[in-house]
Amino acid sequence: MIKQNKKGRFDGALNSLRTLRFRDVLKWKLLHPYSPIKSHKRLVVKDEHEKLIAAQDYLCWLGHASFLLQLGGKRILIDPVFGDIPFYKRDIPAPYTPAMLPNIDFLLLSHTHYDHFDAPSLRQISKYTKQALLPLQMGCLLKRTVKSNLHCTELNWFERYEEEDFAVTLVPAKHWSRRGVFDTNRVLWGGFVIEYGGKTVYFSGDTAFDTHFEAIGSCFDIDIAILPIGAYRPREVMKHNHLDPQEAYDAFKMLGAKQMVPMHYGTFKLSDEPLDEPLAWLRNITNSASEEIRVLEVGEVYTI
């Protein structure tokens, strides 16, 4: 578990945890001027909305870090973002609107950054769900954002929500949280382990590489690990916040998971690498282990 310090901030967790500081951003922007999206291979967007009401367990990638997971009859929506976010436009459209999704049993939010905690999307999706599982101190922010009767359950790292045979555990991530100038790390962040009927899905949220992957793998027998592979350049800035594809694959091995699903690429140009580079890099790493990696197309409904 992690505690707030006397200033009300979560810190001191994991090795050399630190936020993306203003001087880091200034140095990045001065030394690496913004370059517009150049010609690249865009992600395929599929329409399989008729499968979203299927009875079997499935995983559907909605782009970036947004997923719809059905497990044991429960529908779990993770970090939903359906449109553009401040300062960044989508390179591909969302495959479905909130109205096209089936009713959601649980909304899971990993942290407060705008590409994961998107106010317009949350206002829309709040019409279709009543229950949210969140990191510590996020409940008030969510209720201010959506102005609805969402029931919010907050979790610390390794704290568990259980409902009969269904369980969700918040687990550590080497990252941070902020939405404004003065709220750095006042809301906790993390990943989620979702379990039902002997199936276990791990969603990492945003994270840099560290020993928490080994700790999570020692606690859970993970079937599918959903891990980020994009937003990693310039490396001297991003290495404290995000995985690159090699680190994501190394994390997958540390977790001892059976299968890896990559995310956090190809949707928003948040950093300096080309949008299609992360997946090409990952495929180059894993040519001899292709069955371990399940690359989803946006909108695809993958039976698990």
C-alpha cells in the first residue's frame, strides 16, 4: 500500500519515482521541436458492435488505452476516451460511441491524465453505468466531472474489491497523476487485475519499468497482460513515465503472463516517435514468440 505525505501527495513509491517536471518538458520542446504526424500506416478500425452483446468472455480495444472487457457476465470499461483530448487529436476514430456499448457494470480509471481521464467521455458513459472502481482520492474528482450518482469505490495498491467470484485489485504503477498546476500526485494512480472463474486480466495503466511487475506476477496467475508500448521518445524524458516496446516485452516476461496485448499506441501522437513505430518494434522483438503477443485491431472483439 501507499500513503499520502504531510502535503497530501502520494510519493516515495517504487525506485526513483518522479513526475514529468516543467524543466523536462521545456528541454524536450526546445531540443526536440514538434513535428506534425507524417505519413504512416494507420491502425485498422473494425465495426463488430453486434458482438458486444455476446455471452462469452471477451476483450475489445477501443483505441489508445481504452478497453471493454466482459468477464463472467460483468462488463468492465477501462479508461474510456471517445474523442479528441486537450492539445491532441485522434489519428483514428473511436470504433463505437458510448450509446453503442452495452450497459457497463464497472467503470475503471487508472489515473487522472487527460488521455485516460477524459471528462466529455466520462459524462457520456455515466448514463450507462452506476459503479466506478478508482484509485484513492479520485472519487470526488469523478463526481465533480460527471455530476451523476455514480457509486465510487476507492482502492489503495493491492486493495481488492470482491463481488461473489468477481474481483478487481488495484496494483502499483511507476507513474504519477496531475490535471492542473497544483494537484500533482494528490490522486493515486495504478493498474488493475481483474479476476473471475480462473481467468485473470491485468491492465497496467501508464507505467515506467520497475520491480512492481515482478511483485504483481508473484501475486497473480495472469492470463492476459495489457501493456503500453507507445509514447517513449525522447527517452531521457519518457523513461520515467512510459515503457518502450522492449521494456513492455520484458515486463510481460517478469509478470509470467500467458499472453500480452499491446496498447497506448497509434491513436494520439503524445511523443516524438512515429505513430506506427511501437508496433513495428514490438513485432521485430517477438517474431519468434508471435503466439504470446495478441495484437488487437481497434474495435475487434477478442474472445478469451
